[in-house]
Amino acid sequence: MAAKRIVIAGLVQRVGYRDWMVAEATALGVAGWVRNLPDGSVEALVDGATPAVEELLRRCRRGPARARVDSITEEMATPPEDPEFRRI
């Protein structure tokens, strides 16, 4: 298992990024959460099998159709207690 905290910067708010990420993470069996940050970026905690987490990160670099991802920072994190992936 690989838990990571990621911050996605760019045009990622008001474009459906969080709902899109919930759908993508759920399809891949990844647990965690996603939320908007006051600076206009999106923060997420993702946890699951390493290949699933890496695939989700690959997809996050593109994002949904209306998004523009400029950068993603990631760091190792403590896994979430909830086995679902949700928007907070």
C-alpha cells in the first residue's frame, strides 16, 4: 500500500475536478479524500495498491476536460481510516 498527500495546482477548481477524482479513485479502488484549498489548488490523500495509486496520479496530471494541471506535488502520508474515497 502507498499513501500519499498530493496538491494539484492550476485551473482545478470550478471545473469538476473533485467529483472527477472521486469517480477515478473509486474505479481504481483507491481510498482517501479530496478537497479544495483556499489558494485555488486541490489537495488529496490517496491510498491503495501502489499500481492503483500511481495510475490515479497519472490520470490526475491530465484531470477532467475543463481542468489545466500545472503541477502536482506529492509526499508520503499516513493512510486514511475510511476505506472509501470521498470529497470533503
